[in-house]
Amino acid sequence: MLSKQLLRCGTSIGANISEANGAISKADFSSKISIAYKESLETKYWLNLLYDTDFINSKTFNSMHDDADELCRILFSILKTTRISS
């Protein structure tokens, strides 16, 4: 069940970014990026839980967590920029 949670929040990131690309206003764009950011944080949570319960090995964890962490930083940067310019 943990892996399903990871799949759900991980795929939600891309869905919200896609919705942000079709946003009708800056506020709408910012809102969708905010949701994607929060989903990326949740993804890191589930990855940690999967690793801590030995469902994934350290190599897989490190690779996926590093990617999720980079995505968090990118989304947060976009979010800060859109909130400042709004």
C-alpha cells in the first residue's frame, strides 16, 4: 500500500504542473505549482517510509530521493518567483 501512495503523489506532481501550464491567471498558476510542490514533499515522505521499512534499497532510495529533492527546489523557486511578482 505504501507504494500506491508513492505512485499517487508522484504522478500528481506532473498532473499539477500540466494544469499550471494551462492556467488562466498568475494566481491559478501559482496555486497549481503550490500543489505540485506539496506533492513532491509528500513523495519524499513516502520514499523515506519505504526505505525505513526495507521496501527499497539505499541505491534506489538515494536516486529517487535526490530527484524528488531537486524537483522540490525547482518548484519552490518557481513558487517564490510567482508569489513575488503577483
